[in-house]
Amino acid sequence: MTRLAYGGARKEFVGGREWFVRDIPAHRAEKAYRCPECGTDVPVGQAHVVAWPADHLFGDEVAVRDRRHIHAHCWRGR
């Protein structure tokens, strides 16, 4: 499948698990989130990534519930 089939996400293998990962550019970062890696805020207007386990289909309820908004540097450091 292509990135388009995954809503623009790519697949990455991190921490022994396959993930869908999508970059969120600063102009699309419209809500604040708590980064699950470092525990600090991902503020409105800050570019970051959203990731969810690849064993869930894109768009299903579980995938939506399991999405995590993470600082890009925290994701790269996993």
C-alpha cells in the first residue's frame, strides 16, 4: 500500500513494533497535546508526529483511540 492509502502516513519499525507515522506540520497543529515520551506539552503551532500501531487499520476506532501526538525529536529518540 502507498502512503496515500494510509492517510499520508508511512510505516516505521520502532521499539519492536510496526507503526504508522504521519508528520504534522506547524500550520496544521491546531490542538495542544501531551507528548507520551517526555510528558511535556506539544503546543498549538508546533510541528510534531502522530503515530499509531500498524496492526490497526487506518481509520478504525482502535487506531483513532491509540494515536499518539509526539514531539518529532522524541519520536526519533525512541
